[in-house]
Amino acid sequence: MKKFTAAILLLFITYLGWEYFNLPSGAEYRTANPTDWSMREIRRLEGKGGEQYWIDLNDISHEVLRAVLVAEDYRFFRHAGVDWRAVKMALTNAWHEGKINFGASTITQQLAKNLYLSESKNPMRKLKEIIIAGRLERELGKRRILELYVNLIEFGEGTFGVEAAARKFFKKGAGELSTREAATLAAVIPNPHSTYNLLQNRAEVDKRAETLQKRMLYLRPERFLFERREVLTPPQIAPAR
């Protein structure tokens, strides 16, 4: 029995090692823009299309970038792919609630999932996401990660990226969005298919957008992409999930 258990353990460790060394690093996207990625393929198989228009980071309204950072990862420039402080808070909340919640994902982790993984709640998938996130940080850097994220993130209705979302919902480009419009798009990101579906649940979206607008006051607009010290920590308002 002991030999059997040891053999199983050895096989499991071997599998983990194989997985670790074969996980992607994102190096292929240092300069090349993705034409297809995991989450888009999943939606395509579900028959939900996949409208997307690429836009350079410099052409996106600062209001959009600020809204996304405040909504999804306001410590983006202060971590190396995983926000362990947020993870600790999520684990503490999970302990008190008596259930596991895989929240607290950073922008880098979300990008890792969108590019390479699935929506599975399997802990192994989460572990892969964390490993890939660290590799993305080393290979791509913050600006490129943010550029990829805002171009690939899903806004529901078969719409990917801020440019496609801006055209679909506001009939204008992502470089022309106002503060409120930017906050509205960012409000959709956590759950664009139900809770924050912009076409079917506008009241909930507007409520969250109003909160995000207030938090955006704590993120300076001009140099936050270049200098970490420009990123201010907003008051503790729990992000909706």
C-alpha cells in the first residue's frame, strides 16, 4: 500500500512539474497582437460571436484606463502579478463565510485566464493562472499587460475589448468616452452576462458605475501609467463580484 501511495505521489509531482515547465509565458505577445485567445474561442463555441477591434493604449481615453484600474485592480502597479494582500483578504472572508471564493484576481491574472485558460473554478486552474501571471509580468511589463487586457476583456453580447464595447454601447470610439461612460463600461467587467449586463440590467450597472466614479477621484490621470507613486489607494470600497 505504501509503495502504491508513493507511486501515485511521484506521478502527481511529475505531472505538476510537466505542467509548470510547459505553461506559457506570453512572450509571443511582446509585440504581436492576439488574433484568437481562449475566452474568445469558448464564446465562439457557445455561439456568441466575438466582435473586437484593436486599439493602441495611447489612443484610449485616460478615463477608460482609470476606470478599469479602479474597478479591477487599483494596486496594479504595486504587485508582480498577484496581489497577495487582496488574496489574504479574500481568504479571510471565505473563512468567515464558510465557502471558497476565487475572487481577488488582478488584471494580470485575468489576462492569463483570458489568453490561455477557462472559466473553471478548479483550484488547479487557479494555480496555473497565478504561475502564468508571474510570467506575463516578467515578459511583458505593465503597459503591455494593460494594453492586452483592455483589448481582450469581455463586455458581454459577444463583445471583446474597450473599442468594440464603446462602439456598441455608446456609438463612439474608446478614445472619446466621458468619465461616466468609462465608469459604465468598467462596471460591466465582473459579470457582463447577468448581474452587470448593460442591456438587461442597466440599473445595477449604473449603481456600480456611480461608485467607481467616486473612486476614480483618487487616481491621478496624467502620469499613472509611468510612475508607480502616482497610483493612489482609494478608500476601501469592496469591488462587486
